[in-house]
Amino acid sequence: MLPDEEGRPLWLGPSSLNGGEVAEAEARIEPQQGLGWFVSVDFHKGGKGKWADLTGEAACAAPGDPVRRVAIVLDDEVISSPQVDLGVQCGKGIAGGSTQITGDFDRKEARELALLINGCALPVPVEAVEQRTVSPTLGAAAIEASAQAAIIGTALTGLFIMAVYRLLGGLAVIALACYGVISYAALVGLGATLTLPGLAGFVLAIGMAVHANVLVFERAREATATRQRKTPRSALAAGFREALSAIADSNITTLIAAALLFLFASGPVRGFGVTLGIGVLASMVSALVITRALADLAVARRAVRRRPGITRIAHIGAVRTRLTRRDPDLMGRRRCWLAASAVAMVLATAGILVRGLDFGVEFTGGRLVEYATTKPVDVDRARDAVADAGFPRAVVQASGDGELTVRTGGMSNA
């Protein structure tokens, strides 16, 4: 039993035919005979006999009986259930290989039903028309520059935290190396693809891990400066405890943003959400577990207890000492700061309204031009030539033998 388009039950008899046996369905109009709009259905040779058997069985039922109607089913849903005409003889059915579905159709309804019936009958063979091997959208120089930027940025971050926190900074750098291993293992385990935006999320999480370490070490400095903790070990424990809520809040909000990017975005942006989420979780493990374990082992050593200055948490630091001595009254000039912020907001909003946003080809679409060359052309040289021609953001790829593909947004017919 299946409900028809009006919710009434339909009995499915033993005879049936599938959409492959339908040759064509077409919406037509015949005003002279009073038919109005109707749907004409033609069958292939194999479907002619099945249609006669099906309508012959249905014609044996009484008028108005649901069994007298023929159900047209698409994706397990009845799209139409016309009744077999009273003039059709029981057991003989409708012969001739064609039939008409009449009713109170308007033009739109008749065309829609014909399209649905044709959709049931539409064979969709898939065959390979062309196959190409394309080069990366980024050139070797751009990929190398991105990798160098990530390495240099990570190295400078590590040097900075080692210069400020000495021993504890060095341990934090070791924890950052563990972060990289954990993140890469997670990407491999999940089978995630590393995209360029994903690499940006990976590097961004490094900064978040360093930020968590800075929060911990600064809270430990405060505990030492206020004489609440006398030893580096107790000050470090207090730093982890007091910084935990701030670290958790910032990372949870970032995880929410990463989850939204993964659920609602697509393509490279979704890859950014995946790597950002993995990086945030790995950075929390790096900062709160690995760094704490290494730091706790280090400050428990007798040499460190004798020379607490090596941990750089025995005093509050030169910057904070200078600020404390000068005691700048920033909140005393709050009106000036608020006015400056308001002016900056107005200028930024006006700039957006006047100049608009500069969308890339991903949002606006554009033109794609393919070139065939008589001899092989280096893709990096082609990228440089396209950039020199005034399209620095164009995507240039090698496609096939001696073919180049250029995609860009702002290109005229000329």
C-alpha cells in the first residue's frame, strides 16, 4: 500500500513497468475535444504489452475503486494516480503503445507531470569524456615561501618566549614541538587534507599555545611578586590554576567558531575549520599537560631551587616594573580613548561603505581562459607573466600537454 498524492491508500497490483520502458511524456492541449491540457505518454516496444496488462487488470475493478487507478511512483512517492477510463475492457487494457493522462490540469501542472515522468525514464550513463592532470594552483615558489614564513614565524616565537622566560620558555618550545607532532598525527588519523587555509589555522594554533603559556607564566610571576608563593614550584602551580579559566574560555570560543566553519562552510574554508579545531585541542594539551609536566620536573631540581632567577618567574619583569613605576593613568583619559575608538570605527565603516568589499573569484565568479602552447612552458614563468599583465591574483595551472589554464575575476572580453 502507498498513499496517493492526496493521501488516499493505493493498492499496488502484480503488474508494473519501470521508467526505462517509457519512451516520452509530453504536455499537450486539445481545446476542440474539451480535453484541455493533458499528458501524452509513449512506451517502448517492451513496455507496450506491460501497459496493456496493467491497465487491463485495473479495468476489472469497479468505478471509484482505488484498485482501478494506476500509481506513478518516483523515489517511493506517488506523483500521480490517474483512474483507468471506464471504456477500457477488463483483461484487455490500453493497447497501441501510447496513452493519455487527463484531468483538471493547467499548463504548469501538465508540464511538471510530463517532466517527472520523463525523469523516471531518463537513463544517465556516465562515460569519461576527458581526463587531465593539473598542476597545483600555487607555484613551487609560493608554497616554499609559505613554508618558510611558517618556519620563521614559529622560530621567532620560540626565540621570544625563550628570551623572556629562559628555562621555562625553552620547555614551552619543546611542548610546541610536541603540539606539531600531535596535530599532524590527528590530521593523518582523520584523513584530513591540508589546504593553504588549513596551514594558516595550524600556525594560528601555535600562537594560541604560546599565549596560554604566557598567561600561566605571568600568573606565576604575580604570585611571586605578591609574596603569595615563595618557591618557583608553588608559584608555577598557582599560575596554572589561576590561568586555567582564561585559557579554557578563549579556546572554547575558538572551538565553537571552528565547528561552525566545519558544519556550514565548504572547500578550503572547511579545511581551515578542521585544522583550527585540531590545533586548538592540541595546543591545550601542549600548554596545560606537556608544558606543566616538563616545568614541574624542572623547578623541582635542586639547581633550579638554588638559582630561581633562571625560571624568570622570580620577578615581574622589566616591562611591568617600568609600568608600575610610571603608573600611567590610562583610565583617567577614558574619554579621549573612547573618542579615538569612535573615530576609528566611523572611518572604517565609511571606508567599507564607500569602497565596498573586494571579493575574490570564489565569491564573484569570473573568466577562465585556456591556452595551448607549441612547446612546454614553465608554470611559474606563466604566473609571473600573468601577474605582470595586471592580474596578480589570477590562478594559473598547467593542464594537459602544453596547455595552461588561467582563472581570474576582473577580466573583460578584450
